[in-house]
Amino acid sequence: MISDNIDKAVEILNNNDLVAIPTETVYGLAGNIYCEEAVSKIFEIKNRPFFNPLIVHIHSIKQLDELTNYIPPKAQLLADAFWPGALTLVLKKNSKVPNIITAGKDTVAIRMPNHPTTLALLEQLNFPLAAPSANPFGCISPTKAIHVEEYFGNSLQMVLEGGDCKNGIESTIIGFESDMPVLYRLGAISIEDIEKAIGTVKIINTRENIAPDAPGMLEKHYAPLTSTYLESDIEAAIKSFSNKKIGLLLLSKKINNPQIVHQEILTEHGDLQEAATNLYAALHVLDKLNLDVIIAERLPDIGLGKSINDRLERATKK
Ligand code: TXA
Ligand code: MG
């Protein structure tokens, strides 16, 4: 059920069950980090492998002390600069953080989401919330309450309504090696903006080179059920799929071609933030049209364009 009743969400979470929560990035599937029953249910409902750790959501920087005994200086700078916001920090965990959350790792991923409904919810709880994106493992992430309802309708008591997600793609994840920042996942805050705040970040999580400390980054992910391709030359790609029903995911300009059944434009004015906001909703629309193929346009490889290309590369991995 989709509802904006925060008190009801508090009640469900206090009863060790799950609630889907809105954040500024994507909707999350949330449960009490200290309740094994709730956390197991998150993995079960999502069909998520247990080796893939969860992000812990908090409502104030002070709550970090509950989860870790050590905050690297650059992690503190990042938290001060970007929280609440779409940045996840991977820090050494303390002994209170259950191993099921971290998949047995000695680090824990933490973020303070920038969404008024979810911040209000977290303030009323005596525990942080573990929340992966609220989609079955590998599928397109949800940016509207209705996406979550369509995925999990019957197995979930409540989707907390928080409107459309403003950022539209998952948080950027930064870990630390001997206090030096390392990028684990491109995301809603561009690497350029992060480097403005703390200087150079080691970038090892590219498609060719996966950060060994970031489990869950390898697999095909964010993927429509329809066969999807990422291309720079859209006209050439259309030619290679003659006699097929084609849908297009384009940055800003529509294409005139009778073979095209439907086109989704991410941003009319070439604004990459707007493109990120619209990305998953456009993929959800295209995936429902019974197309033979979706062809997505490769975006400029700068700022959020990099993060969007990363998601589209994983979505189109064969
Ligand atoms: O924007 C977001 O981050 C959303 C919203 C709901 O907060 N959440 C999200 O969660 O994207 P999920 O589970 O879909 O992705 C979490 C990623 C996974 O790739 C996981 O491997 C990584 O975070 N992660 C979690 N704990 C980690 C750790 N200790 N070390 C390295 N990577 C970690
Ligand atoms: Mg996810």
C-alpha cells in the first residue's frame, strides 16, 4: 500500500517488518539494522545475494559514533560538505554493527539521505535503517512509489510516499585506504564535485577495473527485461535492427525514423542533472512497451554523464 503516514511506517518498522522509503536518489527497502529478521527479509524479498552488503541510513552526523570508532579526516570533510545528501561513506565498522549488514566485511556503508519524509521517519526511530534500492536484484531502480508497488505490491506492507526522487540515481560511494579516498561507485554526486571538496580521489571502479572492496559492483544491474543496447551512433544502431520494434532513450533530440515505436528524451536542454532524474522512470516506461529492443544513447562522459553511462553500461551488459 502506498501511504504518506509516517506514524504507520514507524509502527511497522518497530514491529520488525519492512517499509519502502523515499530518498532523493531512489526508493529504498528499509528495515531495522539491529533486527536479523527484518534484515534477512530485505535480502529475501529482493532476491539479493548475501555477499552484497547494505547501506545504513542515519539522520544526523552524530549517529556515526554508533556505527564506527574512526572517521578519517576526509570522510568528515565529505560528511560536512554533502550530508544530508547522495553520498555514501564506507568506514571501519564497530562491533555493534551486525555482520549480516556488511556481508561479513569489517567496513560499513553509511549515508544521511536528503529527503524530509525519511529524515522525519529516522528521527522517530531508535535505530538506523538498512536500505538497498527497492527493486528485485538486478532490475531497474525505483524513482517513484508506484515503481516499488509494482515490484513488491503483495509482499510489502507499505511504501512511504515521498514523490519522485529528485536526483534519480543512486548515491556516490567513497571508501578509504589508509585514510585516502577511493571511489567505489559513481553516482548522484559527480566525482568532479567530490574532488572540489577533498582533492584527488582514487578511481578504480571503472568497467574494466572493479574495486575489489566493493562487492556487488560486478554484475549486470539496473537492467530492463527488454534487450537494451548503449550506442553513440543511434542511426547506425537503428539500421542494424531492421524489422524490429525499437524504443529509444535519448539525451535531448528526437529522431525521425518510422521504425521507432517510442522515444524517451532525458532532458530537452542538455542538463545532465535533469537527465539523471529522468533516467530510471524513462527505462521503466520503455520496458513496459513490449519492444524488441531499447537503444540508449551514450551521454557525454563528464559530470553526471559519467554516472549515467555507468548505469547504462551495467544495464546493457550481456
Ligand atoms: O542511493 C542509494 O545509495 C540507495 C538509497 C536507497 O540510499 N541505496 C542503494 O543501495 O543504492 P544498493 O544496495 O542498491 O547499493 C549499495 C551498494 C552495493 O553495491 C554494495 O556492494 C555497496 O553499496 N556497499 C555496501 N556496503 C559496502 C561496504 N562495506 N563496502 C563496499 N561496498 C559496500
Ligand atoms: Mg541497487
